[in-house]
Amino acid sequence: MWIMGTSKNPHFVMLALPAAAVDIAPRISDRERSLGQLAEIKAGQKSLEDKMDMRFAAIQELMDQRFEFLQPLMLAMIAGVFGLIGFIVWDGYTTLRLIDARLCRIEEVFKH
């Protein structure tokens, strides 16, 4: 036991007493209420899963549409790159043929 003095209440007594905890068993109605709440939670979760499935299906459909649009575009880009590489090789060969012809004429001039 403690005795504390303050200006407003000069003799305040504080007692420390042991307290006993008692666990009360739930009644049948509490269990039924808990089962009802659990059923509501499961129904809400099922509804949420259905909404998420519909949302994912919609997103998947949009992605499929975008990839269907991009596939021909990518094929055209790849064909363009190969065409450019082919043009560069052909142009290099054409340029080398012209240089080779010019060198042959210069050799002919110097041989005579």
C-alpha cells in the first residue's frame, strides 16, 4: 500500500490487489454467430475472387489484342532490317566492282 500526497488530494491511497482471470466459454449463440460471420467472409472472398478472375480475363484480352497488333509490325521491322543489310552488301559489291573495273583500266594503261 502506498500513500501519496498532492496539493489537491493530500491523502491518495493506491492499493495493489491480485486479480483473477476467468475464461468464459462461448455460448452456442456466439458459436452460431461466428459460423455465420465465417460464411459471410467466405461468400465475400468468393465474390472477390470472381471479380478478380473477370478483371484478369479482361486484361489478358487487351494484352492479346495489343500483341496481335504488334506482331505484324515486328515482322515488318525485321524484314526491313534484313532488307537494309542486303542492300548494304549489294551496294558494297557494286562499289567494289566499279573500283575493280577502274583498277583494271589503270593496269591496262600502265602495261602499255
